[in-house]
Amino acid sequence: WYTEKKGEVKKAPGRRVKVIRAVVRECVGYAPYERRIMDILKGGGSNPQKRAWRFAKNRLGTHTRAKKKVIEMEKAVSAAPQKKKAPKAKKEKKPKK
């Protein structure tokens, strides 16, 4: 029912806006619902992406916004440093005297 006119097409954010948003994200972190989306994506289970979409749609209102947010959270999850399990150090036995 609504179509954008020729001059109304949204532009991609410029360099300055990207830098500002990155700094704010670094300082402030993620909103609680965004952390929940990341937990759903990490958790696995059966089709975690669908569950994340559903949760995001309930919070954000539209399917398109939800898809965009889930993609953003997937990138954040994949970019986060993975915790590696350190190999257990074997105890050396002292020789008996």
C-alpha cells in the first residue's frame, strides 16, 4: 500500500556515522534483548535461527527488522573471540628415594 518515491530511498550510513556507532556499541554494549538473541543463536537446539527471528519479531515489531537484527547478532557472535580450552597440565611424579 506504500511505495517509496524515487528520492526517498534510504542511503547507507557514511563513514562518520559508522565510526560513531562502533564507538557507542563498544562503550555501551548490547541491550538485554540483543544478548538474549545471541544466547538463542549460541544455544543451538532445533533451528535456533528461526527461534531468534521469532523472538526478535516480537520485540521489534516487523519481520524485516527482525531479520536484519538477527543477521547483525550472528555477525557479533561469530566475531566474538571463542574461549579455547587450555590443555590440562600433567602432574610430574617425583621419583621415590
